[in-house]
Amino acid sequence: MLLYIHVPFCRRKCHYCSFYSECVKGHESGLLTADYARTVWNEIAYWSERLNLPNIESVFFGGGTPSLLSPDIVAKMIERVRRFFMVAPGAEISFEANPESIGAVGQLESLRQAGVTRLSIGVQSFDDRDLTVLGRLHSARQAREVFLAARRAGFDSINIDLMWGLPGQTVKSWLKVLDQACVLSPDHISAYCLTLDPGLPLTREVESGALSLPDDDVLSEMFVKTREKLANSGYDGYEIANFARPGHRCRHNIGYWRGEDYLGLGPGATSTINSLRWTNPPSLDIWQRNVNERVLPEAETLCAETRSKERLMLGLRMSEGLDLSAWLKEWPGEEPASLLALLPLLEEQGLVLRSRERISLTVKGMLVSNLILERLFDCLKKDGEIAQNPAHK
């Protein structure tokens, strides 16, 4: 099982972010984070008892801004996880950090000594104009300095988060950002295309016409050249948006993409265990009250068809693709004939690769992955209707 710990604090909300977080500063920050930590410790103890000392393969501190927690609090959290859960030897412990909230070598060394094995730095861009548009608090220079400080602190597995497809961004300016990332030689690069959720400040600016996004042709060129550039720099594009040097793939995220169970702690965190899925309330106060009173969120039961569809969707995000024979064995009901008939057509169009029992997307297919999944799901719906109405065969 995977363990995710959501840290719901930020110094300021970024213009594009829809994850739950609370803005904190000054003295208030210390009080809130200490109270939050005590509640997480209680939550760890509760789930240890309820799940009977579950086995944990990886731990991921995400947010929000985990680096707003003191190294002492992080160390106590990791110690408590190890005390109440069966943590696998050599388990990956990832920790997200923003450049403006971390940087002192001593702070970074303390995190590493606490047990953090993988540091993920939220750089987003090495272009100060991009960072202003995104509402980030750090500068490109700060991002570089934090990366170098993390190396000096002894971290040998560092990820850099980047974003492309930003308002006003060109292929040339994006590749310049990518070049600067490669010069630092991180062990892993996550390069996500900007997505705009309703109601966010950046969404409103784009909708009003104050900012404009790159068109589809530019986005396609950015995607293709990203994969080419990073492959030539020694990075394996093992997932649509993730690239790693040998031995540095994110084991935690791979667990998600392979459909493993995961437990989410903290406000707004989601869990999926034994086909049950629930999400903690995205409210610090309500979450704390629920944990202290042992009130569980209402859980959704995922049917076999839903789980299989998710496995299909997530499996196709990875370069290794989907084990089709294994997926067909878990698919409920009759063999999905329409879906199987579509695969050769997708292969002829250069969108899908089939090798023995596996299917995967080509780079061309990754560009239109949402459309491919839509077609595959339409086939599954059609197959289901035929199974329910045999006369329509």
C-alpha cells in the first residue's frame, strides 16, 4: 500500500492551483502546523489499528507546501509512520518543497537525516515572467540555488517540477527553460502541461482575454520536443509527463498508475483501499474534528468495471503500457469485442503499439490520449449494451 500525507499550508495560493490549502504566515504558521501534526499523528495511529499494521511501500508528502513544516515535525511524522505501519526496507519517502520556503543547507540536511529519500522541488519554470504569471513566490535564481543546496545537503534523488503550455509561452522559451533544467542534471523531471480549472485566478484571466494560451499546434510541438530533448539528455520518458534517469523513477506514482491501494492522510486527501474510495473533507477544522472523534468520510464502492476502466486509463499513461491479457482477465462480463477490434485500427494510425500481450501509446498517441481513451470507453459502453441486449448483435 502507498501512503500519502497532505500538508495543507501555503504562503500564498498560486494562480493555477486547485488543491486544498490554507495560506499561513508568521506566528500563526507555527501554531497551525503543530496542531496539524498532532492530528496527523492521531490519524496514523487510527489507521494502523483499523488496517492492522498495514505494509507501506512508499510515503509521499504533498501539498500545499510540505516544506513549511519544520524538519523536526517531519522527522516525528516519519518516525510515527515507521512505528505504526510496516514500512518496507528501502521504502521511497518523497517530499515536496517550494524554493521560497526551503534552501538552507542545514534545513535540507535535517530532512534527509529524518528519512526523506527523494526531494521534489516545485520549480515550474526558470523564466521569471512565467513565474509571475503563475503567481509563484520564488525567482528562477532561487530555484537554481535551492537545487544546488539540496545536492550539497546530500540528496541523490531530486525531482524538478516544470510546467509548459503557459500563457505567452513559445516553443523557444519553453525549450530554454528545459535547457536550464538539464544543465542542473536532476535525477527526475516532471513536465506537466498547464490545465485550467474553473474559477481560478489564472482561468479568469485567460477567459477574459487578458492572457492567451499557446494554440494546439504549438502545444503539440512543445510535447514532442520535450520528449526528444529529455531522451537525448539521458532521461527515460516512462510516463506521459515524467522522465527519469536510470534508477530514479518515482515508485510512489508508479504505484498509483498500476492501481495499487493507497491511504491518504490530511485534509482533502483521497484513499482507495479494497475497492472503497473516500476523501477527507477539504477543511482543516472539519478534518481535525473528524479525526479526533473518529468520524470517517462516506466511502464509495468502486465496481469491477470502474476499477478496470481506471486501470486502462492509468496504464496507458505509462510507456510500458498495459498488460492487455491481465486486463482482459479482470474485465467483468463478456470479452469487449468492440474494443479489441479498435486496437488494430489505432495501430494502423500510428497511435498505439502492440507487443505480445501489451498495448502502449506512441508519442503521436500520447498527443491525443484523451481522445483515444474516449473511443475505448465508447467501445466498452457499446459492448455492455450488446451484452445486455443480445438481439442487437
